[in-house]
Amino acid sequence: MNKTIVVAFAFAVPCFVAPFWLVANGVEYKPVLPRGVPEDTTQEELDELIGQWTEEIRPTSRAGSKLEVDEASVDLGLIEPHTPVSHIFTLRNSGYSTLNLGDPKTSDDTVIAAFSQRQIPSGGEAQLGVKFTPYLESGPYSTTVTLPSSDPAQPSIELRVRGQVQRRIDASPRAIVFPDLDPRDKPQPQTTLVFCKVFDEYEIIENVCDLEQCNWTIEPATSDELAEANAKSGYRIQATLPPELPSGRYGGQLHLRIKPAGEEPLNTQVRVSAKVLRRLCIYGDEIDRDGIIDLGQTFRGTEKRAVLRVNVRDPLTELPEPVVEVEPSFVNVQLTPHNDGAGTPGCYLLEIVIPDTAPICSHLRPDQIGKIRIRTAHPRIPEQTLHLRMAVTPGRSANL
């Protein structure tokens, strides 16, 4: 306890005596100046400078400044969902002294507000731009921007932008999707209804699709179709794809330019997509969706075998003159016709054998992985390449 009191007393005495020593010896306090301020700046000048900075951020009331706005609340009418919208407010100073503006604060984090200048001279004006994106599909939308100012009669003013979010042109469904297409079948037509709940009448003046394989027809929607969509006007669009498309994914946009009666033209798009299944399908526990056959690790001197089912999805169900090439070459692979018991055409078995004489090796890493290449005289399935992941490790010790 005594040691604590002594330490505290020894610390307090210098702190108490120091101010008197500084005054007695004529030492002046000199504040640390902000970067860019001259060293010979007096305290009075520094106080004035700091006051100007504070005024720029949070303007203090200034007699003679008066803020006026043409329209503090604006109705933008119909607003497209997920589409950037902007509006410019004009701010005027009808007072006899400079009007200072503070930082605008918005009611929504997605709203951006910025003005052309912070200070408006007497009789002058400035612009406040407001930009926002309504992230809702439909319904009323409004946002508020609070703007501080040096007007003593109104230290801050609220500016409001409102509107009704609604698609002027919509589609049901909003995308034309061809489900997984079997190459043996003719793709069935897919339909969408492009409609409008706002305009009583409109015309499609341009229509272009960047998916070159797609063909389409456009016809006016029936009264029943419009009633089901609660629409005033619309068109039915039917899209078709040709048969025997190569396997893979397809995608594009149907671009429509629409001219409502008495209105400016509008642009809208309908997405078109399709997936054509592989013509040579291989199934089994050892193969994944990327065509990688994983046989894992096996000990040297032990045979490992895997049998996969192969199905030909094509009007020509046979694979003429099949040739199988394998890397590494010591792996044995055979492709043979198979009767599944149900008489399904185009069935084969792919048998893969790692013989017990296989050398120690690793084909697990991507740069080491093996390959199985199947070549045929089929007009639409000339070649199919599969990847083979496997390794042969030293056998178990007899002492284990």
C-alpha cells in the first residue's frame, strides 16, 4: 500500500508543477497545424480557417441566405424495375448573401445524390442530381433526400422523388426455354406472351434474334390470353429450333422494338436458351458429369475393373467401326454392343481394366490424367474423348 502511494505522489507532482514552470520561463503553446497551413498562422487565423471548413461540411445559419426549390416533390410516373432513374432538382438562392449547402443524406443506400456546387451566390442557382435504381418488380416507390443549408428559416429541406414501378412491356414466361433436348427427337415449339398493362395498343416494328438457329412467328394475342395476363394488348411469340442440332448449350436474345400508339418506341428483350443432350451418353459410378472416369488407386499386382453403360442418342443407333485409343497404353478398354433385355437400340458396354501387370504410376493430377478416345464412322459422333484418373502404387508388404 505504501509503495503505491509513493508512486502516485511521484507522478502527480511533476504534472502539477509543469504548467507553472512553463509560464515562469516564457514558454508559449504552439498548436500542431494541419498539413498545408503555413507555420506562421496565428491562432485567430487558424480558428477562422477551421470555421470555414466546418461551414463547408455542416453549414451554419447565415442571415440573408434563402433556399428555394422549383419542385420539392416530383412524381416520375411509371418506372421500369431494376432500371437506373435520375432527376435533377434546381436550387435557387433568393436571399442577399451566399447560401451554403451541406452534404445530402438519402433515405436509401442505393440512392446517389450530388450537387453542382456547394455555395450559391445571391440570385444564383445550383443543380442537385438524384440517381437511383428501384429494386422491386412492381408497386409504389419513393425516396427522400435531406439537404442541409445555411438558410436560417429552413436549416434543411427534404426533396422527394416518387413513382410507380411497373413494366410497361412484360412477357410470360419472361424467357423461352427449350428443356433438355434429345437429339433423336424434333424440338417442340415454345411460346411466350409479350403484353402491356399500360397501353391499349402497340405494334412490334422490329424483331431480331441473335440465336441464329432460332426461328419465330408473331401473332396478336387472343382476348382470353390478354385476360389471363390482365393485359390491355399483347402478342404471342412462338419459337422453334431445327432438329439434329449438335450437342451443347445455346443461348441468345430476341430483341423487340415496340411502338405504342402516340408514344416513343420502346425496346425489350426475351431470353432464348436450349440444351441439346449428348449423343453418346456414358453412365456409371466411376464417371462424373465432366466425363472424368475415376478409378482411384490400386496396388501393383492387383487387377481393377470397371464397366460403364453407353447409350447412343441419335437416329443412327449403331457406332460403325469403333476404335478405342488409351493413354496410358497398358490400360485395356473394350467397347462392345449390349442387350439390356428391353430391346433398347444403341446400347453398349465400355469395359476398363487395369491389369495386375500394370507398372507403378500416377495419373491423378490434371497434368498427368489419362485419356480414352473413342473414334467411329458415325456421321454425327466421329469422336468422344474421356479422361481417366487412376494410380498404381506399390503392393502391401508381406510383413504387414
